[in-house]
Amino acid sequence: MMSYFVQQYCEEVITMSKPSDTAYTFIKTRILDGTYRPSQKLTEVQLSEEIGVSRNTVIKALLKLEQENLITIEKNKGATIKSFSLQEVVNYLEIREALEGLAIRSAVSRITDRDLGLLEQILRDMKDMLENGRFDEYSKLNKSFHEMIYAASVNRQAVEMIDTIKTQLNRFHFKTILVPGRNHESYMEHTRIFDALRSRDEDGAEKRVKEHVANVRRTIKDNYRYLL
């Protein structure tokens, strides 16, 4: 069973303050989980009926999603789910690799012993999820693992850019864990990152997290057509 502390990090509570937030979250969730496919057209009228909000509310939500580079909006053509080429994905991950190195270096000296204890528990839970084939839960724990490191980093700008890239490529991240052998590799990579953090090894932590992102990039590059 997942520990109480890990549940605290994994649970995502979304508080809706207005209809445009509801519409935004509804559409974004379906983009990220693959319900809405790359290059798919989004119709304002259909979305307003499906969500139960006005067309103007949907437009506001779509404009926000365009700012996040998740959709494109063309005059007289409407909104389309953003589709990234393999080269664009590779470029984004090369950028993320550098940023992750910057973010973790400052986290090494600032992460607390309590945080390290929670990270160790997350790793145990990740292993349990893999052994039971619960890949969705594994991905949530994976996210929590990295978010704890980001929280300890003083390089907020690097973390913000990492978050943007991860959001844009989210549709690929879950699928990579389904590539044969990748789940075990992913777990071992996180274990090595943790070991470097526990040893307060800045160079080692940077090396390990960059290896992790490089392997994600390699996996996507080698299996791109199956991950679309």
C-alpha cells in the first residue's frame, strides 16, 4: 500500500474558481492523457456543449492553452492540438537535460534529511508499482520524485522551464514506461539519482539526472512512431 506521505505528494487537488478554469482543465487533461490526439481539431461549439460552459468561456481556455504551446489557433480555422516532430521532441529533451542538471545541483545541499526519507519511500513505492504492473501509479510517483528535487532547488527559472517542457511532452512520458525494459531502467536511474543526493554529491547528481533524461530521449527516438 502507498505510504501516507507519498500519497500527500501524489494527490492532485484542483480547485475551480471560475468556468474558464473548468474548461481549461477539462481540455488540458484530455490533451495530456491522449484523449485528444495530435493534429486533432477542437470545435468551440462542441466543447461548450460537452463541458457545459459558454463558447466565450471555451475561447478563453483555448487561448491559455495556446500560450502553453499545447494547441495552435488559426484565424477561420480554429484550434488544433499541437503535434511535435521527432526533431522537436529531441530538441526539447536536450534542453531539459541541461536544465535538470542546473536544477539538481542547487538542490543537493538544500534537500533535507526528511526529504531524503520521503524520496526513499517513493522509490520503494515505485518498485512496488512496477512489480504489480501499476504503471499509471508509477508515473505519478515518478512525478513526485522529481517535484521534491525541484522544490529544493533555488534555480526557479530552470524549474519553470522544465515544467513547461514536461507539460508539452507529457503524452510521450507515460508511454515510454510501456517500452519493454524501460520500466526497470527508469527505476534504476531514479535509484542512482537518489544515491547521489543522499551522498550530497553535486557532480554525481547532475550526471545521473542528465543520464536519466538522455535515456528518455533515446527511448522516444527509438520508438517514436509507436509512441504517437
